[in-house]
Amino acid sequence: MNALMDRFSGENFTILAFSCNQFGLQAPEENHETLDVLRCVRPGGGFIPKFPMFCKIEVNGLNEEPLYSFLKETLHSMNPVVGDIRKLYWSPIKVNDIRWNFEKFLITADGLPYRRYDPNQPFEEVEKDVAALL
């Protein structure tokens, strides 16, 4: 994501990042610890995000944030595999839920959901779509 910020610096573009602990309980830290975890643990190596990091939220289940309810209703998942339910920490599990960490949504400057990206989609696809919108 830092590479996208570098590529489109000076453009009408930004990334908004939200931590979530619903995927394998991989983000158990408190909100004030998130930046230290990124810098020292994962990805580590002194990584500092070049975009805003917001407080931890729930993106699936009964307590999901309304923004994510809207995004998931508007842009359905293209991934037919929900995943290993032993590693998913929410209920109920729905067909359009976010499947794993690093799923992304591209939103136009007008606030309209444009495209949803599986965590395994090539970076170049995201970059191409951002360029096309700018």
C-alpha cells in the first residue's frame, strides 16, 4: 500500500486502513500498539504506513461497522471459498463477508464503491484501476 501512496502522491488519492482481529485472531494488540506491531513485528523492518491507520473494527458479523455492511452489499465477493471456519471469529457467516486480511475496496472520489479486491489479486490490478479513476 505504501507503493500505491508513492505512485499516486500529489493526486486525489489516499488509503484508509482499519485493523481487524476477526481473521485467525492475528491482531490482538490494543489500538495504541498497532503502529509498533507494524514497525517491529509484521511486516517489521521499521515499516511505517504512509496512510492513516484507524482504530480496530469488526468488518463481519453482528457488530460489523456500517461502512463495511454497505461495501459488502454493493460489491459482492468474487471468492467462492469462505475459508476455514475454525479461523473465522464472527457470526453469522455470510456469503459476501470479507474472507481474510488485506481485502481491499476501491472507492471513487465521489464516494461510490468501484471494485473489491481479494487479498491475492496482483498489486498491478489495483494500481491500474486507481490510475484509471484519476
